[in-house]
Amino acid sequence: EPEPEPEPEPEVEAAAEGEDGAEKPREKTQAEIAAESAAKKREAEETYAGYAEDVKLDLIRSVMSLPEVKRSGYALSGVDVPPVGGSTGPEETCAKLFTWIPPRPAMRLKPKPKPEGAGEGADEGADGGADEGADGGDAAAEDEEPPPELPEETAEEAEARRCADPSTAPSDVILLKIADGGQHARALKDKHPEEYEAYVEWARAEEEAAKTAEAAKRAHADAAKEWRKANKGKREGDEGYEPPPTEPSPACTDALVAYLAHEKKSVTLREVDARGTDHVRLRRAKKSLGEPRNFRGMVGLSVDAPDPAEAEAARLEAEADAADVERRRAKRERSEALRTRQEAEAEARELDALHARSASLRAYLASEVMPVVTDAMLQMLRIRPEDPALALSDYLLRRDRRAAIEEEAELAAKAAMERAILEEEKKQEKERRLEISRRKAAEARAAIKPKSVVRFVPKVPPPRPRPPPVEEAA
């Protein structure tokens, strides 16, 4: 459709009325503007639906022939194109809208040879003046024969010359395809149930068309195989040669695409991914078609209008990048704090381990070295020698010799003590053994029995018992 002429904006009229002192009308909201636009569209559709078929065709052709449409280009979309209903089929409608029968070219005949006196007459006309030349030209024009008329052609011959109309037929057909695993269908079912029903019908028709095209393709393959067998060794023009079978058209339910792309083959089919916004689809179409030469932008949008979806996506991406940078910074700070704490803990553990390992060394220094060094330093402070290092070394050497002498004396005393202890232990061991020997001798003597002595003892009769006294017996 042609781009509508811009109408005066209500804001400008309201401003003009406000200057005259009248009350400024209320500005319309976006919802009210959208409702008015939808009402106008419905009214236009109802008006268009009431026209006859021929009127619709003439109206569409007249709109497509407008200079505005030719200058800015036009687009046809949807499975209902062409939007003409009636008794005629879609092929006839497409033929009336997008094709034409060009006029027959004029016949070109070879020019007849000039007579011999034509040259002399021309020279005399040139010498004799302009009047005679004009009279000679009129005579030559009368002598020329009118061009012959072309022979009449039949309707079939005229129909054979039908081709795409360069002023109305589109040059490219863009097929919008969505390969999203059914997400578009589910979204359409949730948000627009009525459109989803039409989508289901269209999908079923596409599926049936695909099945029919596949069956026709198989049948064509079989027919081509039979044709190759029947025409083996024959060429076009030989006796008994049959033309090859016609290739079937691809699966298509769009009347416009089927007629222009598959039947007439006058347009180029281009597949474009339909996911995303209008700006995204337009950018993909421009990538497929090339840079536009006469396209001035979509209706209602300027040529350089930014894509709101892209702007929103860019804003969300910038926010995500900022959040990611902030998250990385916080993570880096936590990592640095954790590393610092771990280093401090490791240093404390190493210090504790060093103290634990050096406890014996510190005890050795405190018990063996520090007393000697402290005594030497006190001696140096008391004496204050001129050469403290030499005096300190002499003191340490003397102390070392004295310590060696004391150590030798201590060792000698210790050896003498050990010898005395050893002598005492030997003496005690000797006495112990002597005592053991004495005890064993006594035990041996006690164990020896004395010799037995035999003595003769006379036998004495036992005494007789005396009778008790009489008194005692009574």
C-alpha cells in the first residue's frame, strides 16, 4: 500500500486554538490512538470486502502503479495473498495482478531500392530551391507504402507470451521460517488462541503439501527411470522420442509463491529466519537481498529509527557486564582478603613452629653460652681494655684452659673416686664370699653324723607292784 500522507498533528491545532484563547483540548493517549487506528483499519477492511472482484483487482493494480509505491517499493506478506476472493482461482488472480501480455513488436521490412532518377531529382531539388524540395518530399511520402499488418494470433498464442509485469510483479519472495523447537507455536497458543488455530490449520496444510510433494517426487523419479529406459539411445527429434516428464513443483501452500516462483519462475526465493523483532527480520532480509536502493523504511518508523528490542538488549547486556565486573571485583577482594589471612596464619604457624624447634637451642644458649658471655662482658666492662676483642679472646682462652684444668682435676677425682668405690666393692665382695664359705663349712659340719658307741646295759627286772594296805583295801 502507498505510504499515507502526513496529516496535521492534533497538538499543532490545539496549540493554535490555545493562542486564540480557546480551551486547549486533552491530548490523546497511546491506547486511544491505537483504538482509533484499529477502528479505521476495520472500516477499511469492511469497505474493501464489499467491492466486487474486478473492482478489487483494479484497485490493487491502481495502487501498485502509483508513483509513491514505485518509488519506495512495496511488500506482500501472508498466506492470503492475493487478497481477492470470488469465483476466480488464485492462479487467475495472480495472472491479472502480476503478469501481462506485452504488445507484439512491429514487423521490420527491408527498404526498397531507389529508382535511377531519384538521385537526379534530389540534385535538381537542391539547386532549384526550397519549394521544389518540399514538393519532392511530399511526392516521396505519397510513394511510400504503409507497414504491413501483423497476422492475427489466437488466445493460446497470446497467452504463451504472458510474462511477469515489470511494474507490478515482485522481484523476490522472502520465506520467513522459525526453527525454535515449537516455542513460537506455544507462545502463540498462550497469547493469541485465535491466531494459533489458523496457525494449526496452516501447519496441517503445509504437512499435507509436503507429503504430496514427496509422493510426486517419488512418482517423478519412477517416471524418469521409465523414460530413460524407453528413450535409451534416442535423441530429441528422432522417431519415437518422447519428452522427459515434467518435474513436480516443491511443496507450497502460498498461491503467490506457487504461481510466481514455481510456475512462472519469475522471482527469487530467499529464506530468512523470522525470530526476533521487525528490525531484526528487516536486517536479515537486507543481508539476503543486499543494500536497499529505493526502500525508505517501514511505515510509522524513520529510516534510522533504533530497534527498541536491541536497545533493551544492549541495556541489559551493559547491566549484566557491570554486574559481572562488580561480581569479579568483589570476588577478587574476597580472594585477596582470604590470601592475606591465610598468609598471616601461615606466618603465625611458622613462628610457633620456629619457637618450638628453637626451644632446645634457646635452653642450650641460656644454660651454656649466655653465662660465659655475660661474665666475659662484665669483665670487659670492669677492665675496659684498649683492645676489647683481644682481651675478650684471652679471657675466653684462659677460661677455657681453666675449665680444661678443672675438668682434668674433676676427671682425676672422679677416677680416684671410681677406683676407691671399686676397691670397696671388691672388699665387700671378698667379705661376702668369705662369709658364704664359712656358712657353707658350718652347714657341712652340722651335716656330718658322729661315730656310734656300744655299751652293755644289764637287764633289771621290773619292780613288782606292792599290795595296797588293808585299810585302803577295805
